[in-house]
Amino acid sequence: MPASTSDVPPAPHGAPRGVIPSSGQTEPMTSHWTPEAIAAIAGATLPETSPIATSASLLPGVDLWDYWPVQELDGRIAQIGGGTLYFLLSAPATGDPEARHGVARLRMMSRMGDEWVDLGLAFPDGFAPGSRQWSGSAVVDADHAMLTLYFTAAGTHGETALGFEQRLFVTHAAVTDAAPPTIGTWSTPVEIIAADGEIYLREMHGGGATGTIKAFRDPYFFRDPSDGVEHILFTASLAASVSAWNGAIGRARRAGDGWTLLPPLITADGINNELERPHVIVHEGHYYCFWSTQAKVFAVDGPAGPTGLYGMVADALAGPWRPLNGTALVAANPTAFPHQAYSWLVQHDLTVISFVDLPGLAAAPIDAADARRRFGGTPAPEFRLRLDGDSAVLA
């Protein structure tokens, strides 16, 4: 259960504490990613990224994937210690790389140009709730003195079989603006919002296979520049759906010392199971919401798109949201190498980061040993977008 607000020190930028019920305030209608938009992908030229020629490990012996920079409160990439401070998911590079999700730990690294410095695991053993940690986001206060980290705790402490419970937490630590930065002791993680079982599904198992589990994960902090109100976006599953493909982008809004759980920003009900790592940037007066999804998580009886970066555009955070390029597809892995990268994140300067998954493969690996030989597990080459209203193209 979440800690009471009295147990938690005040946040450096007024971040909410604890979970509060919905205010009942009427919200604009949720926007939908439609089958018609996805079907239009088949008749369009795919915006393919360049093939990845090599994928030298950034940290030998360690798999690295989903990663994100520490940001300023307005979404700009923070410069700390003369470089960029990153959180990454990490796991020992052993066995089947798919098993990494069951032992994932948050790691911190500092980047100055092309040089990366490993700062080690973010949390000591047993500190974080759950049996492992999944993706989130992080911001630093205006004085660059305090970090706020939002993350997903997956599973439960002491579980005898791998569980898929997902909860969203926040924690804080002092940071020294040095090269490389030093991080102080993290505050006790506090659960910020919880799936309600009415809007957002609580039961996460969904079959247990990769791509079938349900979602309440990937908290992303966003401060709306139009009014200064803080929001959390997250990957979610719809509780009232009758479809096995019930993915959504959930939202919560800061309200006093807590958060108000709101209806989804965008849904893919009946067509896609996972709208992963959603995030919003504001560019030239437009709001752009991006997410990642895989070809294998589209409904088997409906239209499908490639594994790639997708997005919608709106004139305000509340929407309505329109699919970029008419389809929502923004960038796809090359047709010849459909598994080469994943987990894209569009940064404030329109640079896109991701990780190397299975480069150079036209089909899935033949077995776990083949997957281990092929797996990249390291940051992928970056690329840039050009955004113009409802259009998004590779720059």
C-alpha cells in the first residue's frame, strides 16, 4: 500500500505524494487509434530507420535496454556534471536475453559526448518494491540539487514464481553537479497511483508470454507549459474491454499532495495490446505523444503495423489527438531487419534514442542460444525527427 503523505519528505518541485481518488471532474473524451489508421500503413511508404551495422557492448557482461535522460521540469535534457545523466534497465548478459525482464535493475550512467561512465546500480539490493524494476522517467529541480525518479516496480518481494504485478513509484535523491555526478541516498519509494480495476486493469498476467501481459507501467512525468499542471502518463490496459488487445496510454494529474487518476489519453482497444513508454513533447505549439509497439502485439484478426515508433498530435494535452502521418507510424525498423531496435524515446531536441535488440536478422532467432549471440543490449545509433503539424518524418 502507498505510504501516507506524512511519512514522505516534501518533493523538491512539488511532486505529489500518495494516491487520492478521482475528483470526478469531467474530462474531454479519450482519443482512439483506429483500425482505419493502422490499415493505411499497408499502402504507405514505410519510414524505415537505417540498418545497424555494429552493436558493440557499452558495458561488457551487462545487457542494457530501455533508457532515458534526466530532464529539466520543462522536458529539456538536463546538463549535469558537464554531460547527460541516464537511467537504464540492466541485467547480467547470460542465458536467454528475453529472461532479462525478470531480473531487471535500474542502473545510472553519465554521458559526455561519446564517453559513458557507469555509475552502478541505482538502488541497493532489496531497497525497491517488487522483484525487479522496469521503465520510468526522471527530472531534476531548477538548482540541479535533487533528482526525482519515477519507476515501475514489477513483481513482489519474495515471490516464488515470476509475477507480473506492476506498480508506479517515486523516489528522490540529492545529486552533486560534478563530473561524474554523485548521487545521495534515495528516499523511501512511495506508490503514486494505482490501477483502479474500473478504468485500468489490475490483473497483469494476461497469459504470461512476452507481448501478452497487461500493463500498468512506464510512468512519464510531464509538466504542461500551458498551465504548469503536472501529469504522469503510463502504459495501461483497459479494464472494461472485451478484447485481448486492450492497450492504452493512461494519465494522472497532480492534485494537491496526490494524483487524480484520469481516463486514458489514447486507446488502442481491440487492435493493440501495448502502447509502451508513452511520452509527450511540445514543439512549435503542438503537443506530440509518442509510444513504441511491436508487430506481434497487434490483434491477430485486424490490421497491423511494423515494430516501431508511433505518435499522435494535438493542440492541447486534453486532445483530441490525431494520428501523425494519418497512420500514427513515425519510424519503423528496416523491413529486412524488423527486430533490430526497440523502445524509442523522442527527446526535446527531436533526437530519438532506443536500444539495439536483434540487429541483422530477417526473422526471429531460432532458439535462446541464437538470441544470446545476436542480442545487442546497448544504446542504438540516434536519429532525428522533423515535425511539422500533423507530419513527422525522419530528418
